[in-house]
Amino acid sequence: MEGNVSNVKIKHSLTVESRSRTLITGVEKVINSSPAAIDMTTSEGPLTVKGEGLRIHSFSAADGDLTFEGRVDSLTYARAKKPLLGRIFK
């Protein structure tokens, strides 16, 4: 049964080692990266990592694995916005 693979949700996890090395799985896309912040879309929604000296070490779009180094100060998940019509017609 090879049907619809797009409905399969990629497992999402976060592993932070000593606030300096991080592995995130379930990453669908890296939107922006700077030494102060990394913005991405994960299988659980948008995620922003803030800190200092952040540098992506590796990212595999095929596997959804992202590793980066630098001091992590905060991790913030944003709620996905409802489609425009859904917001207009509550």
C-alpha cells in the first residue's frame, strides 16, 4: 500500500547538549539563519531558536535533521495561522 505518503507526519524532537550543540528532527525548512536566531518550519509548526553564535552545522531536507552549534537562549513555537477564509468566517 504505497498510497499517499504526504499525510505521514515526520517525528519531531529536540536535543540540546549543554546549551551549545543542538539536534532537531522533523525540520521541513530553514527559513532564516543568523548568529542570533534560526527560524524554521517543523512538523509541529514554526520554531524560532534565539541565542548567540548560532551556526548551522548540517541540515538534511530529506531526513529533516538539523544540527547547529552556539548558545541557545530560547526556543519558541508559533501557532500556525488559520487560512484567511477561516479567520473571516468563524
